[in-house]
Amino acid sequence: MTNAALHVARTGLDAQNMRMQVIANNLANVNTTGFKRDRASFETLAYQAMTAPGAASSESTRFATGTNLGSGVQINGTSKVDTQGSLQTTDNALDLAVEGSGFFQIQLPDGRVGYTRDGSFHLSSDGTMVNSDGYQLLPQIQIPDGAANITIAANGAVSVTLQGQTEASQVGTIEIARFTNPAGLQAEGNNVLTETSASGQPQVGPGAIDGRGSVRQGALESSNVNIVQELVDMIETQRAYEVNSKMIQSTDQMLQYVNQNV
């Protein structure tokens, strides 16, 4: 039984260590554009049923509670907290933010479609809108050479005014992808998420309709990490780790006492 206590405490150390890594990653990305904080979820490991509730305690009575011994804890997953980050005005015509639900779509090098809340876009050498890593925005938006003004509406419609002209002409529409379960998206790094069976298929279309967020030009979405909350979680995790470590020390002392006196 005492050895089992060592095992249970060890699972607690492992789980709290993993939670601390999640918190550290959140704090490291406090200034990452469009970053959504992760939250670790815990679950109990299998129980050892010594006596089942309702089992017969005599010919005419039954146990009211039973005896079940837990074998520890583990992290059963991490999920993105999909709350809106604050919008920071940049006055850059190619800086975009999604106000509400949804993601920008980008073409990954391996041909897959990536999804991101990071709307810091630029123009490539041929005038195509790309992100900071050079990945093309989908659908492709190409800004004509000599465009004097770029206007992007809330629904994603991109219009440009060429030099010498007074009227703007539309060159494309930035579509927003929305998922039934955005927490099921797979984080790939580089501010990119990819579709999984848990997230469901994307519902793609113009912004500001059918539950898709609107596009805000000249702004970027800040990380939704709350530093104060993360520090509170860090202290809580540290204390839980210390308690599990103390449990191992106490159990070890009990084993030493048994070895020396029994």
C-alpha cells in the first residue's frame, strides 16, 4: 500500500510538471499576435475497487459506500481558450484582425490549408498577400502594381484605387473559416492551426455573416493571455507540486521506519 502511495504521488508530479509547461508556453506567447492560451485538463487514473458499493455486507445488508483506491492523476488534454483578444490599432492597411469567430486561411508549403488569427500580412514580390513566413493568403489576393489605396471591408472585400483614378475596384474577397469546435484544431506552430476530425470541416465564406467574424482593417488581435491569471495558476501548480513531493518524502520516511523497526 505504501509503494502505491509513491506511485500516486509520482503521477501528481508528472501532471503538475506538464501543467507548468502549458503555463510557461502561455506566458512566453503573451505578445504573440492572435495567440489563444492553452488550458490543461486533468482526469483520474483507474481505481482499484476493494469493495463495490452495494455489495453484500451480510445476508441481509449491503455496503452503502464501498472502498475504492485511486491510482493517481494524468493530464487528459490541453484545449485552446477561444476568447477574443484585444484589438490593437496599427493603421497598416495590410494588418487585419477577425472580430468574432473565425480564422484566416493560408496555403502551407505541403499543400494543406492552415488557419490563423494572425492577420499581419504583407505583399510578395508579385503583389500577392502573404503572411510573415511568406505563406499565401487564401483565396489568393493580388494587389495591382501602383495601387494608391487599399480598402478591406468588414466582409473581407478587397478594393484598390489605382494612381490617377478616383473610383476603387474590387480585386477579391478574403474569406473567413469558422469551425464548430475550434478547440479541436491542431496547433502546428508559426501561429498556424490545422483541421482535425475533432474540429469538423471549415465553414468558409465572407466575414460578418453566418456566425463568421468581421474583418477589421488596420488592427491586429493581441494574445488573450492574462498575465495575472497565469501567475496565479503558476503559484497553484507550484504548491501542488510541492505537496506531491512532500508526499513522496513522507512515504519514504514511513518505509524507512518499517525497514528499521519491523
